[in-house]
Amino acid sequence: MNRIGVIGTGYVGLVSGTCFAEVGHKVVCCDIDESKITRLKQFNIPIFEPGLEELVKKNAAEGRLSFSSDIAGVIKDSAVIFIAVGTPMSASGEADLSYVKEAARMIGRNMNTHKIIVTKSTVPVGTGRLLESLIRDNLPDSSQTFDVVSNPEFLREGSAIHDCMNMERAVIGAGNAQAAEAIAELHAPFETTIFKTSLESAEMIKYAANTFLATKISFINAIANICGKVGADVTEVAAGMGLDSRIGNKFLQAGIGYGGSCFPKDTYALKHIAEEAGYSFKLLEAVIETNENQRLLIMDGLVQSLGSLRGKKIAVLGLSFKPNTDDVREAPSLSLIPRMLEMGADVCAYDPIAIREAGQYLPDEVDYAHELYECVTDCDACVILTEWSEIVNMDLERVHRLLRSPVMIDGRNCFELDVMRAHQFEYHSVGRQVIRTAVPAAVTV
Ligand code: UDX
């Protein structure tokens, strides 16, 4: 049994720590936030992630997973230390490495035996080398040896446990073959493809992978915007493109753009890395710009169908940046709802899970409904920002009846056009024909 210490109990640290415990390692997760550790010890999981609570409880009960706020003690007791602290975006767009650097200094100060330090956080190329020197500068005994390895995480929120337990590859970047092999062995129970590289390449793989996926999304969104103008349907176009195995059918779902804690941050960070390296990454700049403009399609649809928004009541369905998470970081809801309010609309919002999270960032004027049908009642339009299954499977007939006018602006292409036509909605979606209905608005019941 290997002893793994994980510093940082955010998404990456908590999920990967729990999964490493699940495959048989002994894992201690630690954090400087003592209240978070206290809650974790009571199995009060700070994030909504399907399956995580059960897995944490199971592994804690079986003695493989524990939590501690004694970071120094965890460092001393662990042979392998994962750094999984946050790397938020700083004002200039580059990744803020202050938490990573502080973790490295602490590791240096508490180095008592040979250890392997593994960066899981997404960090700019060169950070592994920087950590090596920070650790070395803080060693109590300068003859103490250690290795730094980059092992980026590729899990998605909402399916994080599945993604981690069924990882498609483990990228292991190291300057020392023995250290790389030790981390490869830790991954043996996952029966995954091991891909060993240099430290720098592993760091770059993470950025290249995330920004490539963001590029796919902005590309299909740009195609959608043309489809809308020339009478093509982007869902058909994406399906037809995806049949070519060189392209693949994933990440070709057009909509109001990507959000979340990774793609927006990582695209800006890579743009910054490129600038620092003397390369002007025009393609990536266009990806970012396309994504920022894409959200505004919702406002276009609203203005097209309602004219002025002053005094209009709008139901917003979906506040999280994607389904199955309560994460609202860079969620379209946080920029679009204030815009609707500024334009004079009243907003009633609903989300199956993320109301509490979103409420911390949205203006006080927003009303929240605790049920989807309550949210749409008496509204002049219904706007879909997140494709939660509850929203995709809503009773359209009932929604039509409850809305003051049957207008739906769908930022996620949740419904077939024929279905919306049959239900007599005015339906605006992304990269598809607008369905207009001559039928007068239903009387509200
Ligand atoms: C992403 C990466 O997928 C993951 O590998 C990395 O470790 C972290 O960043 P995540 O942000 O959790 O994961 O969500 P993901 O499912 O990738 O979706 C990101 C955003 O893209 C969401 O806003 C989603 O709505 C949007 N998206 C995704 C699309 O608009 N269209 C698509 O086809 C796919």
C-alpha cells in the first residue's frame, strides 16, 4: 500500500484522492481551510458531484481515506504528494501560482525522506522546474533528494468519478525515469494507458488538450451561426461531421459557449503563455472571442421576440455552467441575467441544484423558484441556459399553458424542431431555423 498525501481538497484533489483510495492506496487529503476539513471528516462534501459522497464514505470506512488540516504532518508521512491546489486566473489572464508555490515551500520545509511531488493542478509550462527550485531552497537539509512529476488531471465536473476511475490515459511527465515509473505503478490498478513525457511536455499536454476541446466548441458554434443564416441545421451538420472518425462526434454540441473552471481560464492562460514565448496565438484568440460573443445570442433571441425587455418577466432555466454540477464559475447565467435586469426585465430563475451557489453572485432583484413550472408561470419568455435532464424532459404542454406567451429561447438545443412546432412554441435555438407560431398566446391558468 502506497501512502499518498493530497494537498488541496477542491474538485481535482478530492476526486482524485478518493479514486486513488478506491483502487487500494492509502490517501490523506489535506487543506489549509480547516473548516472544510472539519466538514469533510463529517462527510459533508463541499461540492455537488454524483457518486462522490458515497465513495468518500466507503473509503473512509475501509480505512484508506482520511482528512487532515495538518499539512506539515501529511507531507512528512507521505511518500508521494499530489499538489492539487487552485490556479485561478489573475487579472492579466495568466494562472495565479501563489497557492502552488506556497505548497512547494511547505513541502520543502517538511521534507524528511525521499519524496515524489506530483503536480495535478493545471500549471504553465516551466512550473515543475520552478517548484523543484522552491522546494530545494526550503529544504532543512540540502542533501535531501526528491523528484517532481507532472501528472495532469482530465476529469470533467459532473462525471468526475467515472472519468477518474476510467481514465483514458495517465500522462506522466518527469525528468527522472525512476520517479516516472513509481507514479506509473500507482496508476496500475486503473489499467490505463501510461504516457511518459518530459515535465514540460506533460504541462503542455494539459493546456493543449483543454484548449483544443474549447476550439472544437467555438468552431461548431461559429458553424452554427452560419447555419442559422443559410438555412442549415447545425445538429445535422455536427452529426454528419462526427461520422468521420478523424473528427469524432464529441464536443460538437453547439450552444451558448463553454464555461466552467477550466476552459475559460486555460484558454486565457495558454494565450498568455504563447505571448510570453513570443508567439501570437491568433487561432486561440478567435476561440475566446467567439465564445464570449456566443452568449449574446440569447439576448438577440429575446429582443427579436419581445422587443423591449422593460417590464417583461423572463424565466431562466439552468444556472450552473453545465448539468450535474452546482458550479457556476463562468456560467452564462452570471453574465446574462444581470444584462436582462439592466434592460428592464424581471427575472425568475430555476436550477435543480445551483440556486444557492448562483445566488451568491447574482443581483438581489432576481427571484428564485423552487420548481420549474412555478418558474415559468406568467412569464413572457422562457430561456434555457443549462441542459439539465429535468429541463430537457419538461412537460412542454404544461409549460406552454403556464407561460404568458409561448416563447422559448433555448441556448442548448434541447428540443427537436418538429416537437416545438407541434407544441406551437415560438422557438429560438442555436444554429437552427427559428420556429414561429401564428397561434395567439395561451390563456394563463
Ligand atoms: C473540462 C475538460 O473536459 C476536462 O478534461 C478538464 O479536466 C476540465 O475541463 P469541465 O469543465 O468539467 O471539464 O466540463 P466539460 O464537460 O468539458 O464542459 C465544458 C464546457 O463546454 C461546458 O460549459 C459545456 O456546456 C461546454 N460544451 C461542452 C459545449 O458547449 N459543447 C460541447 O459539445 C461540449
